[in-house]
Amino acid sequence: MGVKERREREKSETRDKILDAARELFFTEGYEGVSMRKVAEKIEYSPTAIYVHFADKEELFRELCNADFARLAEVFQSSVMSTDPVDRLRQIGAIYTDFGTRYPNHYKFMFMTTHPGFEPNAEDREIMGNPEEDAYAFLKWAVQQAIDAGRLREELRDAELVSQTLWASVHGVISLEIAKGCDAWVDWRPMKQRAELTLEVTLRGLVSEQVTGVKTPLPAQNAGNGTPGAGAADGESPIVPDLPTEEK
């Protein structure tokens, strides 16, 4: 490895250290409680070193948002999706749950941290509403497909409302696991069982009773804690790609 390549690698590693430290601090301290100096202290760097990579706290926060939300969108796009609209929603819920449990620090920053009300910049506007880059837009597109196919109850025509309801259901399971999963006060059932049951019950409340073949059995009591693709019928493709088990 040449000098130039080594310097680029070191620069990238330093940038990753800064992002990892900032992600944790933004969750624990809140946006207003974080300073560039605090980020520097956490990784034992000088504040000057932080400013080499990021001009200010807002730029650092935006970069974290862009990187983490892009990772979630990439997971959706790299997954094999069913052509059945309701099964596709079930898969999206499973993939989202898998992402939250594999990357808890990312999830806490993305969905359990209050974000300042920044106005969308040019980069944000390019992403917003594009199902290939915007995970929420992808969910909304999938919901609209189910509505257009007549698979949801007749009165459920608002794709935004249905999307936010599905999102809230799985978010509740993930955030409870992150915040209270180690609490010995509760005899917790396996995370995968809780997530599958929550998603299935929610979908049953949304799907039209006039459509046949949509009522699937609830998760078995002995379901394991494997990836959401586990247990697929022979010959079916997994619905979740292989992801790193450790969070960066």
C-alpha cells in the first residue's frame, strides 16, 4: 500500500470514529447537548481534527442522517421482495425489525433521538420521495400497491396513514427491545416472536376480509430467533440479505 492509499484509509477510519462517537452522543445528550469538543474528547482527538472532516455540528448531524438512512434504504433495495402486496408489507416489516436489532446504535439515533427541524437541503430533496433511496417512500409505495390491488379494507385509502400505522407497530417492538430488553422484571418472549405477532395482528386489521388467502397462521410458539428469512418454504429466496452481525 502506497503513502497516498494509507493516508486515505486513515482519513476514512478517523471519519468513521467521529461518526460513531457523534451517533452515541446525539442519542445520550441530545442535539443541543453535543458540541464538536465533546465529540473530540470522546475519541481522544483534538477539536481541530474534527473540523478537518466536518465544518460544524449541523454538518456532522446531517452526515450521520444521510449515512444511516441510506444504509436502511440499501437493505430494502438489496432484498428479494414478494410480488404479493400483503406479503411484501410483511417482508418490509421483518427487514426493518432485523435492521433495528442488528444496528441498535444506528436505530437509536435514527428513530429514538429528537432531530432538529432542519430545512431540507438540495441533497435531501433529491432523496425525498424516491423509493430507491428513501426507506419511508419505499414503504409508502408498497402500501399504495396493496391499496391499488384491493388488498386493504375499502376505507383505508390513505397510504400515508397506513404506512405510519405499520411503521409505528414495528417501531414499538424494536424500541421496547432496545430500551427494556435486558430488564429482568419481565419474562420476555423472543424478539422475533414478538415482532412477527405484532406485524401479523396489525396486518390482519388492515387487510380486506373479502380477499381470500390473506389470513396466515400466527407465529408458532416455538419460533426461533433467526433472521426474518428463516423458515421460508423450499425453493423460496430469503427476504433479508446477509448483514454484518456487528454494528459499526
